Amino acid sequence: MKYKKPAALVIPIFAMLAVTADARQATNNNPADAPTVFLDNHRPLVQKKQKPATSRTVTGHVVDESGAAVEGAVVTLTNTKTHEKETFFTKKDGRYSFEDLSFTIDYEVQAKYKSLLSEARKLSQYDRTPRPVRILEVGSAPAINQSVTTEARKETAAPKK
């Protein structure tokens, strides 16, 4: 005669083993005993490739010779092909921005503050950067005083007696 295990005793034993395993896992803080199966792979999401930019935006700061931001400077963007000009007055932090510029045209950016002028910075059509930055330092090039040049022209044009 064979001995049969009653099914009613087997179920409580498995339940007791599961409870003791959970209790052991909750109190065990050893990282070596951590489970090695992860449901999340923690990889960054694959981003779609962006289309190439169709226009560019030039931004930058206007600073004085000490490097401090200049508020209220006039920044002029000149299209070197047509000589059309756009202007921008700098904000409190000296920032300026010109948007929707063509990649096929050369531009020059220059700042003027009171009687101080910055060097003209070029933005080439061969530079394919969509967001170039140009820092303009006023005081690096002297501004031309219109009244002085007008008087100088009169002096040179007047016949000498």
C-alpha cells in the first residue's frame, strides 16, 4: 500500500515558504543579493532625426572693454549683398538676436553705443551653423564723428589763399 500525501498539507507549506522568502528579501540590504532581472532597460529613447535648418539665427552679447553687458546699444545687421540693414537695441543683459537669416547670404554685425563702435563681425554663407553667436565689444573701434569729418572735408575742399 502506497502512502499518499494529502494535498491540503502541501499548499500551506508553499505559502509559508513564500512568506519567509519575502521577509528575508525585505530585511536583506546586500546589493549582491539584488535581483538581476530588470523590466526597464534604462536606455534613452531614440530621437527622430531633425530636418536640416532652412534659416539661421544670429545671437550674442554687446559688452564694453571690461566685459560688462551694455544695455541700449544699437546692433546693426547688414546684408553685404544688398546693403539692407536691420537694427536691434540690446536688452538689460546686453543680448541681441536676428532671426530668419538666409544661409546663402553674407552678413555683418556691428554694435554702436554712444560714441563707441565695435568691430564688424562677419557671418559667412559658408558657415552652416544654424545658431551662430557673435560677441561684440564696443570701444574696440573708434566711432567716426560726423561733424569732425564734415569740417575736415570743408577744409580740404576750400581753396587756399
